[in-house]
Amino acid sequence: MTKRMKHEDFDFSAFVQVFNTQGKTRAQEYVQEKYQISYPSFVKHLRNGSDYYYSFSTKKYELRELKNDPFLSMEELENKKIDHVKEQEEGFPSHHTGSEASFPQNDHGMLLHLLKDNMQEINKYICLEQSSKKIIIDLKKVEYEGYRIIIQ
């Protein structure tokens, strides 16, 4: 019976060094030789148990900088998109329902998706009447939802 490996059992920095200098093929061989597990399984451990992430711009694994930034980088968003697609392929239930379940397939689509969400939120409280050149804001609804109005 084989023992189930934990994140602490892996030397992620050695793997990253092999991957970044010798390439993916050699990294796959390294994982098989050293840990006797599949490459996808190892990469899953790497994503979940380390601060390394795959940078699509450099095509290498990089150490995530510890920061208090509430926003995700493009690489982190790409990794989330890949995880989401793999989740659906493996048959896990999606966190979304209906037509929202499919994640946009490119950066432009993702940006449009985020803008659409923001516009729908704003549209709940603000109405633009172009013909009369009026902006109507439902202040009671805005305050009830916890927003503040600041006019500059």
C-alpha cells in the first residue's frame, strides 16, 4: 500500500529549477524518478501547497510575491481560469449556475464580463436620461445597500 504524499513531502524549489532551466519534458522525468507520481498530480500539489505559480508571460514557474494587494495578477487570473476549466472537465460541480458557468476564454472576454457586472450593479441605482440630460440617482436604495455618494 502506497503512502499518500503531502505538500511537505515535495521539494518544489528543486522541481522549479529543473522546469525553468531544462524544460517541461525533463521536469516530468524528474517528478516520475523522484516521487513516482504523475506530473499533473505533482503540479496540483505545487499549486495548492507552495507559493509558486506558472507565469504565462515568461513560461516559467515564479515565486509569488507576498503582498496585501486585494487584486489578482493576470497570471493568477489565468491559473484560476485553468483550474475552473479542469474542474468542469473532471466533473466537479461548478460554483456558478446557468449561462454564467462558462468562464470567458480570453482576456478581452474576461474584461467585458467584469465591466458588464459593474454596469449592472451601477444600473440598479442610476438612470441616465439622454433626451432630457438628467441623471437620476435613487439615494435611498444606494444608502440602503451600504454605498456612499461623493459628489466632486
